[in-house]
Amino acid sequence: MEQNKALYRKYRPSNFEDIAGHQNVVEILKNELKNNKISHSFLFAGQRGTGKTSIARILAKSVNCSNLLNGLACEVCESCLASNEQRNPDIIEMDAASNNGVDEIREIKNNINSLPFIGKYKIYIIDEVHMLTKAAFNALLKTLEEPPIHAIFILATTEYAKIPATILSRCQIFNFKKIDRISLMNRLNFICENEGYKIDKDVLEEIAIISEGSLRDASNVIEQLMTVTSEHITIEDLKAVFYVATKTEKIQILVNILNNEPATIINYFEKANNQGMDFDVLTLNLIEIVKEIIEYKFTKDSNVLNILEESDLSNFSNTEVKSLFEVADNLSEAYAKTKGTSINFNYLLISVLKTLKNPVEQKIKVSETIKPIIETKDEIIAEKISEGTNIISEPFITNNLEESNSNQIEKPVEESVVETLPTQETQVLFKENIVENEESKLIVEEKNEDEITEVVVEPKVNEENFEIKTLTNLKIQLNKNLVANEEKKTYKIEISEVINLLVGASKNKREEIEAKLNSFFDADEKDNLINPELAKKYINFFNFKVIAASQNEILLRSEDFENVNNLLVTLQNEEQRELIQKEFDKLLFLPIDEEFWNEIKVTFKKLKENGQLPTYKQINYDDYFDSKKQSVVLSHFDDKTIEAASRLFNIDELEIED
């Protein structure tokens, strides 16, 4: 079967006029060729797929062209024909990624003095030059500084920062930025037309965003789309291969945000996550759309619109610019913090929901008389502990007040700002963060000295105390937990602990625990939770599946480590464990992620094949958490503590093991 040539190779530009973008680089090189002022060494630096190697080859061909006209190769002379067929003996290409040693550079030095065969110059193209070893760079220095008159070096790299300064100072440097969107879209359209395909503009726009300015990546996307379509490539074809949001969907997301519709947003994000959407790309798209809306609102100039049409802006005609700036800030923060991570879905969703107003605005009525309510700290703490939280609160007091008229006055109760106090001692690390509510604010507006007309009480409410009545509410709160606990230190689940559990696994026990956990999150057709109190108490178990169960241990698996870390934060808290014991007694939960589970399966299989599986041993619940508590404390020793200990015991290298 004949192998097809990849599109990015088939349509690799062969002259400067075919280059997409980089007009400044092209013009400089053409002028050097026209004026016959070619440097002896060049460095092309930039991200992948932006044309560094292509322009290096075009430059190498052009310097030896015998009929050069206005800096452009003739394409018909012997040297040009040999270059186009990649058989020109005067152009030597070397991949430094696989030939990075000093021996390869010495070979270049030994051969560089021989004269070119066809043209005036011998051109050495060294790709991925940052991969050269330190010795190889040193061997290249002298040759690069004073090469023979007939030698030219063209170095290319995607890691500019790794190139030694001594090399940089000997080269003419060209920075290759991302290919601009218009140039990239035009080139893709040209490829599709030559291949006999029609492609919609919105598909080109999405590919330009997905490829992040890399024409090679964009060409690969086009090639994959051509395999699933006949003649016309639509946005639906793109979604079938690479799950991306359409322009309409992205506009609707922003409309839902600005219209305060959390349920619609959550349902869309959950569905998109299940289908494998790239949320980095989605975030960038949303930011760009918001930017265009803001620009248009300020300028009323349709020329600033690249993605949107004027008709799309009707959805935002009554939207304040301040709200758009807030959306943009939250999206930008989410992208900056989570780009390329597995938590980007959770954090992006939280950032979007953070932009919304409180979906349920609570109100307080001031009746003719209000009886004083005084709760002591101990009473509040006892109440909160029964709900699974640690709270230190100031007394909440209201006074007897009389209305100035018979009508009841309603005032919204503002949402509280809850501050988490930093831990001070290592012993506290194993305990839940303590949240301190600010004193309740009492605002009194006086009509005159003797008459009070209006009272608004604004208590600072602990965010954890809101009711979870629906599955949607539960997912919102769980995502908040994931983000809040992302950076917290926890203990580790050891592979030996899981192997021991698997040896003593019982199918009946697993099915019993699985049915019990699943029942906590049952919901009716209207999304209402059947057991809202239990769902709230065990919220951090939601994204887990029961894999195995032994007499005393339960193995839980989640797709990602963020959920594992979140549950470990709960389990390492003694008071939370006491609440869990009410339903499960002293069963020991071992949460792991998908990656760790795959590693465990391989290890278990090898041990079984070699007859080395251990005998099951029941783990003591209290002893287990005592040992894990110690490991968490030790893992929090910082460098200064270790350094001080090293000096105290006169040890050069002191290591703390978990």
C-alpha cells in the first residue's frame, strides 16, 4: 500500500512568497539576498510549526541560486532543482535531537573546509540545536565565529532560553512568533481548495485557535477532517473529531453567565467534560469574544470584529461593560492558573459561577417586635459540629425594635465573606481549617432621635451551611471543595495497603458498600436529592466508584487526583471521620486515582504470577491514622527547618522521609 504524504509536507512552502505570516523575517532575508550581504550564521527561534525549518531551506536554496531576482530563487537552475528534490549536496541538514554529541560537531569541522559542489556556499542547517551537549556547543563555537568564506550556518530551536550566550552572540537572530490568524486561515483555505474540499469559515476560525498559531498542527487537523468528510467540511465535522464549542455555543455560555443561569451553565460544562472538550481552548475563545464585545461597545466600529458578526452583538446590547470586564478577569485568572492541568474544568466552572450573582436572594423582615436572640460560642460550635463543620463565631445578637409604621420592611441579607485562618503549628495541619465569621453588622437608620424607621441585619453566613437540595447544587459545592483543597497537603495511599486489601477482597462487601454510597446521591426526575443531608455529609465521595472491599478496608477510585486529594483532606480530619463512622463504623477508605489503579493492577498481576502475594492482614483503624498523621506533619518541614537540623546534628545531607 502506497503511503500518502502528510499535508504539512506536501504543502511545505518552497519560496518566500508561499510563507504564511512572518513578513518581517521574509523581507529582511530578501533584502540581504538582493544586496548580497548574507550573514555567516543565523538563529531561528520560535514555537513548533511556525516555519523555521521551511524558511531555513528556502534561504539555503536562495543563496546558491544562479538567477536570483529581487531576493527570490528562480526555481529552474541546477541548484534550485536539486534543492527542491532534496538532493543538493551543498545543503547539509542535521537533527541535533538525535545527533547531539561532540563527535557530530567534529565531523562538521573536518568537512567544512571542502568547497561546495554546485553553488557558492555550503549551508549547514542544525535543527533543534538546543539539544546539543555542552561539549558539542563548545566544539561549535570557534567554527561558528570564523567559518570559511563559503560556509553558512542556520540554527533552529524551539527553546531559545537553552542556547548559550556565546552562541547567541555569534548569530543573527530571528524570532518566529505564532502565525497570525488571517495568514493561517488563508493558507488552510488554499490547501483545502487544492485538495478539492470546501471548508466553512467558522471551521477555519476554530482550527486557527486550536493550533495556537502552528501551521503544521493546523494542517494535521485539516488532514484528519478530510478523512471523515467527502467534499464539504463543516463545524459539525470538527466537533465529531475534536470536541470544540461552536461560536453559537460560546455566545450562549456568555449570555447564560450574564443572565445568571447557573443550572444551564453547569449542565453544559458537565456534558462537555464527559465528551472530552479542551477547556484551555474554550477559555481562550470566551476571552476573545468578550474582548471583541468590549472593543465594539467602546468604538462602535465593526472592523474590530474578527469572530463575531454585528448581529451577534444584539445579545449584549444591554450588558454593562463592567460586567464584561468581570467575566474577562475571572476567565483570564482560570486560564493562567490551570493551563495544561487536569483541574482546568473544575476551576473554570468555579470561575464562571463566581461571576454570577447569588441565585437565591434571602430577605429579612422586621416585624413589630423582634425578640432578642443570643447564642453563645459553645452553642454555635456544637450546632456546627453536628453539621460537620468547625466554626468559631462571635455571638449573634438582635435587639427589640419597633417599626415606625405598620408595613413590614424587607432588606436583602448580603452574602458573607468567610476568611480561612492560616495554620501556625504542624499539629494543626492534620485538622480542619478553622473559619471565623466576622461580627454581625447592625445598620440602623434614624428618622429622628426618638424613632427608628429601618433596620437591616447583615450576618456573615458560613458558606458551607447552605442547603444542598439538588444534584446540581451538590456539583457546584463539590467543585468549590476541589479548588479550595487543591493545594492542601495530605497523606499518601501506599501500594502495599491496596495490595493487602485486594488479597482480602470480598464481592458481597463491595456490593454492599457500593449500594449504600450510591443511595446517598439518588435524585428524582426533577434533580432533587432523595437524601440531601446524607448527600451533603458525603459530598466528597461523589466522584468515586467502589473498586474492592475487604473486611475492614474499602478501595475507591476516581478519574483524577484532584478528587482523591479532596477526599483525603476530609479523611485526615478527625471530626469528619467521626461523622463518617456513624454510617460506616471504622471502615478504612483508601481513595486512589485512575493512574495509580493501573499501576496497582500491573504490580498485583506480577506478584500473583510469581506466587508472592502477601497474606491479608486487617489494618487497625486508629493506628493507621496515627501513622498517617505523623507522615503529614513530617512532609510539612520546610527547607529552613531541615537546614537548622542539619547544622544541629552536623549532618551534611539530611532527608525527611514520608
